[in-house]
Amino acid sequence: RSSRGARINVSPIHKMKLLLINMSAAFTAHGSSIALMLLYMIKVLGISFGDNIPQLILACIIGEIIGLFIGATVGAWVNKSPGVQGAITTSIVMVGSFLSGMMFVDMKYLIVKNAPILSYINPVNLVSDSFYSLYYYDDFERFYMNITILIIMAVVLGIVSYLGLRRKTYASI
């Protein structure tokens, strides 16, 4: 749909390599902002995250990766303008945020009670639950279960993104 897309499509670089290069660049940019935010919260605001800093960083990294792959999947499969793709991605995140209790605190418990499968397939819920589990539980069982599910989701979304990129062709260049 764009001249940049057409150039990328006819380039001799393998689509998987291209996906990984673009994801690495986005990961670096987003990771830097997350690191600055954590540094600000710890050093400037004086918020204590306890002794679980490595797990906190892991949850941030996995959350960032899942977010990037959601965006890549929408970008690879939705053949609309970047504005429409952004709106779809934002909608996915906002619905996930609502269902995880970020906007209405009792929603998380309603979902767990009435539709528990949603709490395991909602990446926003899994990331927020990872943070909650670090604060509320003494062991890391629930934390690592959430992280494992997120990793599986990221792998699946990565494959789906790759398959979407492979099918893209440009009739005229």
C-alpha cells in the first residue's frame, strides 16, 4: 500500500530477518522508555518495588514484547491505513485493559468468576496480574505461570505476524 512497503517487499532480505530487525529496533526504543520510567519511579518518586526487581524487569520486558507482537500482527494482517491499524491496536489494548480491571476494579473479579478463560488469554490481565503476584504472593508460581503464558502468546503472535508478512505482495512497483 506504500512505496516503502513495495521496496521492502522486493528487497532480497528474508521476511523473518526483516521482522526481527524491526522488532529489535522497536524493542530498543520502547525498552529505553520503560527503563527511564522505572528509574524515575524508583529514584525520583521513591517508590519501592521490594526485592523483586529482576522479576519486575522481566514482566516489563515480556509485556513490551507482547505489545510489539500485537502491533506487528495487526500491521501484517490488516490491509488498511496506519491510522486504522493504530485504532484497531488501541482498541485491542483498551478492551483488554477494561476486562483486566484497569477501568472498573470489580471487572477483574467478574471475569475470573464468570469467564475465567478470558483472564488467561488477555495479555493485559496477564501482565498486570504478574505485577500483582509480585506484590501479594511470597512465591513466584503465579508470576511464572503468567510469564509462560505471555511467552507462548508472543511466539504464536510472532508466527502469525510472519505468515502475514509472507503473504504480502505488491502488484505494481
